[in-house]
Amino acid sequence: MKTKCIGILTAGGDCPGLNAAIRGVAKAAIQYGIRVVGIQDGFRGLVENRIVDLDNKSVSGILTQGGTMLGSSRDRLSAMPMGDKTLDMTDVAVSNLTRLHIDCLVCLGGDGTQRGALYLQEKGGVNVMTLPKTIDNDVGLTDITFGFDTALGIATEAIDRLHTTATSHHRIIICEIMGHDAGWLALGAGIAGGADVILIPEIPYDLSVIGQHIDHRRMMGKRFSIIALAEGAVSIEELTHKKKDKPKVIRDGMIEEPKAHRIARQLRELTGVDARVTSLGHVQRGGAPSATDRLLCTRLGAAATQLLNEGTYNVMVGIKNNACVPFPLHEVAGKTKLVPPDHPWVKTAHLVDTCMGAPDCMAQRGL
Ligand code: F6P
């Protein structure tokens, strides 16, 4: 079957590089004579039939821009809030795609989008193609996701800046880093920024181990410590006792004590060193993509279109050994890529005397 028209949408949390990927797909498609239809705000816009034609002019100048020109949403076809109901809107999506004569829907997104695209393929019989987008780097099978490199740079720069102020005031500074349930971003930025402690969800931490490390640093004349804390990090205690991260009442009303603040308080009590928290939040997802992400997005987008033009559908185009590779979507969807505790980056962290918070951390570092 000759591909004549494709739709493209961006779903889930945005990230730098989405526009570069849209441009990569669209420019290559235009070269092949394929019509490109942009769908606004992810699967929500598909159901509501909000579309824009993408031509050379509309995708020109977007390579360097952060965010997504199409808008995004986290709405899923299988359970979409519609008024006061939550409905499966797959049939509506399929009829809109049919009316637009779209031969294949290209979905740019993370873990949830891979699952959403597979659902549309299996339930709606629609041809789909996906690209792995997320600052979390947690999509299965691909070596890397786009957006990760830019966020890594932002988080690393933040740690650099925190270093100078932590040193001046002899403080512990906890830098909370996104990543959902995966520790890639905190681990990568922690190593690149020279954090003294890195806490990731895949390696549950023991607070006393961190306290010992901070004491040890103090004995060596280092009166400050930087902690790169992944947002999904958990303590052994929480895991063992299945203790929920309950909000803590500080004064009169209900004021939550978020995890990073709780760790800061506990470390202050444990070590006597003053502690502060910086939560990087959505700064990590904002702004222009790095050169590495622009290159990656353009490669993935163009490769996806090349495959579409050859009639290959229902795959995610990812990276394996630096090559653009189509992975069957059913093998990718639902496979979250976590940091294996024996990953080379973890080994590197140990080798440069970074505390990862686990009880065997000292032994891992040869102490
Ligand atoms: O998946 C990307 C991500 O930025 C995660 O790192 C984070 O947990 C989540 O999205 C935040 O989502 P939202 O922007 O919806 O608050």
C-alpha cells in the first residue's frame, strides 16, 4: 500500500525536541509527496477533530523551539473524560482518521503513548508509528529517548550552580530531579554534576548510610554535600513497611512535607549540617533542545517517514547501537526501562566515591 497521507500528534508531557521530530517527519514526508496532517493536543484533538495541515512553511523555523507546536495532552482514547463521563473514544478517533484519509498515525510520546498507539492499532485497526519521547529515558527497547539529553544538560547545570552556594554556606543541598519511576536523569546529571549522593528509585536508600557519608566527607574537610534525588526514589523503610509518603502537618492547617523536604529535615537532625531543597520541576522540560536532541529527533523523524513510505507500520522507531531501528510496537508498549542496579553508570558513580544510599554502598565503593 502506498502511503499518501499521515497524521501526526504529540501526547503526554512535552519535552524539548518534539518540534524537531515533527519537522523531521514532515519534511521527509513532503519530499516523498506524502500529505501531513497535524493533530492538536494529542488524542484529545483526534477525537475532537482539531487538525492543521503541515507544509514546508508551517514546519520551517521550529527545529530550535521547545515544547510542541501541536500542543499535547495526557488524555487516553481508552478512557477519555467527556463531560461528566469517562468513555472509550476509539471509534470516534477511527472515523475521524478515515474521513481524513490518513493511512498512518504517527504518535510522538512516552510510555503511555506507546500503549495508547498500540490500543488504537489493536482495537481500531489503524496503522500507527511511534517515536520515543521523554526526558525520563524510560521507554523500553530503545537505547535513548529524545528530550533526555536536553534535560540532562539542564539538571547538570543546576547541580553546578548549587555547588557554589552549597560550598559557600557549608550546606547539604538536595536537588530534586524528574524521571517518574526511573532514575536515569538523576543518575546521569548526578554523575555529570559531581553530586556526592545520588538517590534513584531502582536502589532503595537507607538514610543512615547517607548520614555516614556526609559525616565522612566532613571529616575529610568537605563541609558541603550535594544530593541528586530522583523524584521516584524510595527508602528501604518505605518499601519494607509499605509506609505511604503521608503528608505531614507542620502547623495549623494541612501542609505537606514533600519527600525532598523530609529528607532534608532528617539529614539536618542526623548530621547537624544545615540543609536546603531545590526542586527543578518543569524547568527540566522547558526551552530549546540541545544539539544532540535536535540531531536525534531529525534522524528519528526522517527514519520514521522513510519506513512509512516503504509501507512499514506498527513500529516504534528507536535507537540501537546508534542506528535508527523499528521495534514492533507490541514488544515496546508497557515495557518501562529502569536503571539496572548493575548498570555501568552505577558502577561509575561508586568508583568516583558517590554514595547511592544502599547499605552495601561502602562495599561497592571498595571501602
Ligand atoms: O514523563 C515526564 C515527566 O516530566 C516526569 O518526569 C514527571 O514525573 C511528569 O512528567 C510530570 O508530569 P506533569 O507535567 O503532568 O506534572
